[in-house]
Amino acid sequence: MSSYTDLLQQQILTIGAAPQWQNQSATPADYTGSPGVDQSKGVALTDAVTVYVAIALREDPSKRTARVTMAAFDATATYTVTIGTTPCQVSTPADESALLTGLRDAINSAAGATVTAIALDATGADVATSGAAAKSVRVQGDTEADFGVGVSATNAGQLSAVVDAVSATARVWGWPGGRGRDSNNARPERWYTVPGGKALALDQTGFLERMNFAGASRAYVELVGVTGDSADTVTSDLTYQAVIDLGPAVLS
């Protein structure tokens, strides 16, 4: 009996051995809000009965990351990135690149050993190596601990920051597949939470789980209660980002 059980378990595990990953989220609009009756939400499952659900609240699970960009340039403005309670400022910069490299230097000087800032060019390379103009600043903690982030500017200047979320709750939805039995029995045209897909508490460690989507034609992950660090300065210029990937898989 044990050999039969082992073989059965191995066969079960082969379902989902080769997921075909698809990215659900590009912006918070892709994962916030109930799916309602919008059948285009999420990703198509193409007859998969098992789906891997991967949710990451951090760009790098070992440290919190913030990416700062210039949203509007004003040569007369003072631009501020606040790390914890420490303001890191650049005043009256000559151009965008000077602003961003100046913020990099101000953060590294003022914030001490708690975070490290790097100015990146349009390709994502460190400008200290590439020599190209800076287009963003990446700020990462030097340890696993969270840190507060805020951005602001005076006059007509504006900064934007995309920051790792600290916590969230996920709900995993499935859209029924198949067809109605006959003309008197239609297929349900609405979303349902799948087994194990209700109120999943998330933190910096993320989530990866193989879930049962048998009978579903689409999968969608919704995040609610997406929050940052208690020390964040929350304004419309600060966005919490999460990444959701879905891996439909069929029998290997």
C-alpha cells in the first residue's frame, strides 16, 4: 500500500511541475479592487487545474527598496527625500541628473549606515559606472528592517517614489470555465474565491503556493489593506508597489 501511495503522491506532484508564468501586476490598478464581473481581470488558465500564485511585497526580500524619480522639474525648487525622520535635500539643481545625483549623495551622507542610495540611468545601470545621465535613485536598506520614506518639493518641483509595501491581505479569485449543461443551465458569469484563497496575510517574505483552480478559466489576485511603514510620509507622490505572478500548469 505504501508503494501505491508514494506513486500516487508523485503523480499528484507532477501536476504543476512546469508552470507557465504570467505577470498579473504592472501597476496597483492591476491588483486593487474587487474583480466584480470583469472577465478580463487576471490571467487566462488555458485548461490548467493547478496554478502557482506568487506575491512579492518587496523587490528584494532581504531589504526594503524605494525608487525615486523626478515628476516635475523646477530649477528654483528644493527637493526632499525623507528617510525615517531625516530630510535629505537638494536645492536649485541645474537639471534632472544633477537633482538625482545630489539626492543620492544627500541620502548617503545624512542617513548614515541605515540605507544606501544609488543613482541609475535610463537602462538601470549605476551612473557612477555608466557615466550617463541619472533618471532615478534607488534607495535600499542595509538590513532587513523597514525604514520610513517620504518625498516632497517646493514651488513647482515634484518627486515621485515607488516603495515596497510592508503588509497586505490577498484574496485569490477564479472565473468559472466549462459551459452550461443545456439551454436551461448557464455557466456562472462571476468571480469566486478559490479554496484557500480568502484573507491571506502577507508580509515582507511574500507568498508562493500551488492552488487548485480546477474548473476555472481565469485567475485573479486582489490585494487589500496595502500599507507601508508607520514612518512613511504618505502623500499622492508615494505609491506602494507589489508584484503578482501566476503560473498556470497542466499535467507534466
